[in-house]
Amino acid sequence: MTEATALATSADDANALAARPDIWRRLGKTARAQPVGVFGLFLTLVVVVIVIFGPYLATHEPDAETTNLLASPSGEHWFGTDLKGRDYFSRTLAGGRITVTIAVVSLALGTAAGTLIGMVSAYVRFLDLLLQRLIDAILALPGLFLILLFITVFGKEVQILIYVLALSVTPPLVRIARAATLSTLTNPYVEAAEVVGASWLRILLRHVLPNIAPTVGTIFAVGVGNLMLVTGALGFLGLGVQPPQSEWGQMIANSRQYVASASHLFIYPAIGLALAVLGVNLLGDSLRDLWDPRLRGTT
């Protein structure tokens, strides 16, 4: 019995080792087919490193003021200092962390809420008419108008900003999730689950959600860049993250009058925001091409 077990274990190990080259071969094939996506993945990983390890990579306290005002980049201050003598490299890292965190968390909340409401609306027909009329009313108003309205009423705190942005992306996601759910509900396995008496919650979570997940995931991947731009735009207008916290859009706005004399104040947050948005957009487009069966044959 022990010998048989050892032989079985050896066979499993051999199969695992044989499968590894195949996995790497498929990854390499995907990378060659999506070189733009690989570049986007690299930029996205840089953004992830900034978000996760930013406090450990900072060379100074981001909010610590000194008398070394508007210093040029040097060995002590890699990105120079701002008009209050604060280390600009540390503030750029902190600003990127805030910008990316607000965009990702708000989109995650909006995606979760929109997906849930869309699935329920498609499955529970008597709620569908009411929910869709409500969504129509919200979508009739400009999204930026709603964002500015809620920020003006409820304040400019980071938590408020996250909830407001999540609310702004929820209605379109409800429409997308509803359409994908209606398409999935026509499949025979959903009807079979209803026949055997499965609850509506089990049907939605077990049979519908896994099938609409690629669509929702693609929207999420593409939408992160858009929300980063919105977050930066609000900071640029003075309606986003407030001082002393740093944020890329706010840093760009504060550097306008120093573009000629201290151009580093504008360059680094602008490049950071541009590369972050470019990276997640390229990665999102590549994931859409990989996940959408209608586009696989064209890549």
C-alpha cells in the first residue's frame, strides 16, 4: 500500500512538472499576442507598488515642512521640494496612493452595487420597471453635475468622495449587468435550476454571476483609468482631496504659477497620472480582447 501511494505521488509530481511548461508556453503566447497589454501590465504593477509600498519608499515625511523652498531635484530631494519645503518625491508617492485608492475603491463599490442591482432587476420582473425608471432619471442628469452637487452638499472628505464617485458609476453598471443577466437567464441550465427548486439567490450567485463576471471585470478594468482622471480633475478644481493631504490633480493645480520657475512641481505628478491612466487603460483593453469571445479571433 505504501509503495502504491509513493508511485501515485510520483505520477502526480510528474504530471505537475509536465504541466508547468505548458502554462508558461501559453503565457508566453498570450504575451506575444498582446505586447501592448504587457506594457500596460508593467505600468499597472508600478502603480500597485506605489499604492502598497509608497509609505516605505518615501525618503521623507510627505507633510514635513522645511526652509528649503522650491529646491531643484537633488540627491537629498529626488524630485525637489515644493513651496513649503516639503519633499516632492514623498508627496508624489503619497498623492498617487490617494488618487489610485479613491478610484479603485469607489469603482469597486459601484461595480458591486451595480452588478447586484442589475441582476436583481433582470430576475425579479416586478421590480424591473421601477428600478429602470429610476436609473433613467439618474442617467438623464450629467454625471459631473451630480458629483459636484453631492460634494458641495456633503463635503470634500475622502470617504465622501469615494461614495459620491461610486454612486456616479453605479447606474451605467446596472444597465450593463441587467443586459448580461437577461442574456444568461435564457440558458437551459438556469431553467433546470428553477425546475429543481433552486432559490433566486442561488441562481443569481451560482449560475448568473460567474457568466457575467468577464463582462463586469472588463468594465472595471477599463473604468479605473476614467475614475483616476475624474479624481484628478476634482483635485485640480479644488473639490477633491484637501490639503495637507497630497493628490496628483491637486498638486498639478498648485504648480500652475511655478511652471516656469519650478517646472518639477508640474512634471512629476502630471507624468505619474498620465502613466497610471495609460497603464490601466492598455491593460483593460487587452483584458477585454482576451475575455470577449467576439474579439479573440481578431487578436
